[in-house]
Amino acid sequence: MAAPLVLALVAAVTVRAALFRSSLAAFISERVEVASPLNAWQRVVEGLALLDLGVSPYSGAVFHETPLMIYLFHFLIEYAELVFMVSGLASSDSLWSFSLVQFKKQKLLIELDKYASDVAELIRTPMEMHYIPLKVALCYLLNPYTVMSCVAKSTCSINNTVIAFFVLATIKGSAFLSAIFLALATYQSLYPVTLFAPALLYLLQRQFIPVKLKSKSFWLYTMQYAALYLCSLVVIICLSFFLLNSWDFIPAVYGFILSVPDLTPNIGLFWYFFAEMFEHFSLFFVCVFQINVFFYTVPLAVKLKEHPMFFMFVQLAIISIFKSYPTVGDVALYMAFLPVWSHLYRFLQNIFILSCVIVFCSLLFPVLWHLWIYAGSANSNFYYAITLAFNVGQILLISDYFYAFLRREYYLTHGLYLQRQDGTEAMLVLK
């Protein structure tokens, strides 16, 4: 498996290096689907210019990256292309390692005696799982979304690397590293705070601690992990303060994410809605829109407490759909996990149609943008329509995977061939 992975790494580096040197690099870096006001490279360059002049990069309304990010590129600006390529390779390597650990764990947990007698065909064999780590790495390395994010030098690539390290540390059972990387991910974009729940559930499961509110061991471990996470976050924020000697980055970064003042078009759901809304209603609807990312965490934690890795996958998808300034790089991260759930394909009902919707919407983004901005033969409604179709396609895709997962779990417990009381065949319907 190592040889195909090395070939994939070489191919990924070659493609990225060729695009960096081509005329397409400038075009890709300006695409609103790839770069947002939060992670656009041009804004990082402007922030660096202000920093070099001795002016706070947050003094204007242009720069919205974190202090650690700007100081990283303050020292590595000449090697920016290399930094983004290495971050992409590191992400794929982390996801490959995650899938490998997951594969070995599931290989050890294959116990047919705890399932119904007729579900042997639903259990994944070691042969079926053998190439999953490679598929995960390929899905991230060679995904056009990932390639474009790297070529555009969107800092979303670095955020994905931090989240990939967090997932790997979690599945390896390192609560300390998991808390640190989760704190870094939260510091970068705020929304990964919702990944605290699936990480905690997985670590509790690994420690054989029952998720019971009356259990002392449950609360003790929860408090330990929460303390590690909060202490790491406080240390990172304090370090940012000492670097700038100012708290200006808090409203400029986190206030910007939550209040959504910049309505530059993107692939998200916010920009068009608030551009058309009366000003005195905006605060209420900003709160309604923002709560979507956090609202589903509790019910998902209750429903998927025995399956924290699938919970984490669903939560990553929810973040990429409902965050205020999403890009295709966010979509690429959760799509890299799809091969891990390849055993759900037989239960997916609309996978072909939804895949076509996502692909065609991706192709139509630049077409409708051109018709709106350059040709003048369309308006913002056209672009938002394709954005809405793209996000609806993602929502239905994740819903399809979620119901397929629940359906498989039900069959594992109750048997694949269900019967009514009169002996006739029954059909499972999830509502």
C-alpha cells in the first residue's frame, strides 16, 4: 500500500507545482468559491504589509486571520507555496494514518456472535477494508477542491491540517494532543468547538468509561479533557495577545465570523440572504443562522454516542455547510472521509443523483459568476440559486449517509430479513 501512496503524493505535488507556475494560479486565487474574506491570500499579504509598517493588521476592515497565522507567514512568506503543499501532504498523511488505525481497530472488533444470525454479509471483511486508507488519502490529495485551495494559497488548507491532526490524535487515544489540536482548530475558525463532543465520546469509549450522568468516572474524565482543552485555548489566545500587545484580533476574527458583516458572495447560505434583508432584522437572523452549526450537536451526541467517529464526520459536514464563510476546501475535508463509510453504499438511496448535483453545481459556479459579473446577462439570483442547490445537495448527501448508517445498525441488531408477526416480509422505514 505504501507504493501507491508514494505515487499519489508525487502526482499531487506535480499537479500543484505545475498550477503554481501556470496562469491559472491567479484566476483560481480570485475565485469566491475557493477564497473567502477570512482565508484569502491577498488579505494575508495586506496584513503582512501593515505589520511590516508597524501598524496593527486589524486596524482596518481587511485582515481577519489569527495572529499566529500572520506571524507564521511573516517568517515563511518566501516559502508560502511550499508551506501550502506541505500542509496538504500532512493532511493526507494524517487522514491515511487515521484510516489505518480505524481499519486495525475494526479488524479486531469483528465479532459475529453479538449480531443477528443473518447479517454476516453486512460485516466488512479485512480484504474490503484493506484499501480504505489509500482511498481516503487519494480523496483528499487529488480532490479538485483541495488542489484549488492549495493553489489559491487559502489558509483553509492549514485549518484542515490542524483538524486532520486533531482527528488522528483522537483516534490514537491521546487526550492531551487531541485537546491541543482542537484548541488550535477552534482558535483558527471557532466552529470546530462542536467537535469537542465526538472527541470526548470516542476517548470515553476507548477508556471503557460509560456515558452515564450518574457515573463519577464519566464526569471526572470529561472535566479533565475540558480542562486540557480550555487551558490550551487560553494559552494560545494569551500568546496571540503578547505577539500583538492588543486584543484587537478578537473582534476582528471571531466577531467577524459571528456577525457576518462582509457579504462578499461565496458558496455559503449567508451572503445573499443578509444582502436582501432589512437592517433591523439582521441580528435576529444572524443568530438563527449561526445556531445551525451548534444546534445539531446535542441530538447527534445522544443518537450517535456509541459511534463517535461517524458523529465527527457528520459534524464536520455540518460545519462546512452552515459556517458563515465556507469554501470548497471545507467541503474537501469531510468528503475525504467518505471511503471510510463505503460499507453504507448498499443502503444509500440517492447517491448517484446527489453526486451529479454536487458535480454539476461545481461546474456551474464559474459559468453563472461570469454571466452575472462579466456578461451582465444574469443577476445575483442565478448565482445564489446554484449555491442553494449545492448546499441542498450536501445536506441530502449527509442525510442519506446518516439514515444509511442507522439502517445498517438496525439490521445488525434485528436481522437483515425482517418479518411481520404473520410471517410475511417486512420493510424498514425510518422517519
